Amino acid sequence: MLVKIFNISSGLEILEGVKIIRIKSEDYNLLIMPNYMPLLGEIKGSIDIESETISKHLENIDAYYINSNNEFSLVVREELWLVKVFSIW
């Protein structure tokens, strides 16, 4: 399974060979594995991405995702005004 993670500060990150994606949001918990049905949703919580060699954990995120044809895409929302304030100092 292919995973693409995008955010403004660090750009696009691509992970290949992912076996399990675990989502813990405010309203639901979800476990996504290869060949899972198409999904579209919003995450306000945490996500774990696991493969045989990679383990990635994102905590306290606000993001949107889509899962289709063994490709999971995650767009992490960031507060742009915080980035601008800290870049001035």
C-alpha cells in the first residue's frame, strides 16, 4: 500500500509497503489495511502508519484523507498565521 503525507512545512512524504494504518479520531477509530474499501474523511486525533520497516506516529493532527486503490493520501492542515508570526521573530 502506498501512503502520501502532505503538509505545508515539510512538503510531500511518500511511504511504500505499508501494511496497517490506524486512525484514532474524536468520533471514531479505524483500521485500514491493503485492499480496503474506498474512504474519504477527516481526522482530529492521531494516526499510526506501520510497515515491516517503518513505524510513523502523528499525534494531535487536524487532517483530511482519502483511501482508494491501495493508495492512502493524507493532507495535514496547519495554522499558517503561526508560521508567519514565528518567522518574523
